[in-house]
Amino acid sequence: MVKRKIIWSNKAKIKLFEILEYYTERNKSTAYSKKLYDKFSKGLVLLREQPEIGIKTDFEEVRGLIVEDYILFYEI
């Protein structure tokens, strides 16, 4: 079996941090941010195992995985 590695772009890392920070500030707690991060992480585990599960986009190599109200765009 091929081992896949997930590589985050710098822009994606910044956006993730901004999203988590937003909910921490809004809720005055890290509880929801931690839950959301866990959901993102579980989605990424699924993508490693089954990269074709994401929805197709207009770009041939780009797919998207829906997690809560967000879409994680990725290339295989």
C-alpha cells in the first residue's frame, strides 16, 4: 500500500489558524476550536486512506472534502 503524506500550503496553515482563533475568541473558549480541529484531522485521515472520496471540482486534479461548514481543497 502506498503511504500518502498530506502537505499543507502556507496559506492553508494560516487560514486554519485564523478559523480556530476566530472561534476561540468568539466563544471565549478553546472547546469548539479543538472539536473542529479534530474533525479536520479525522477528515484528513480518511483522505489518506481514500483520496477519491472528495467532491470533484472544475479543476481536474483538485477535489474538496466537506467538514462542517468548510471545504478542504486538495490535490492527489
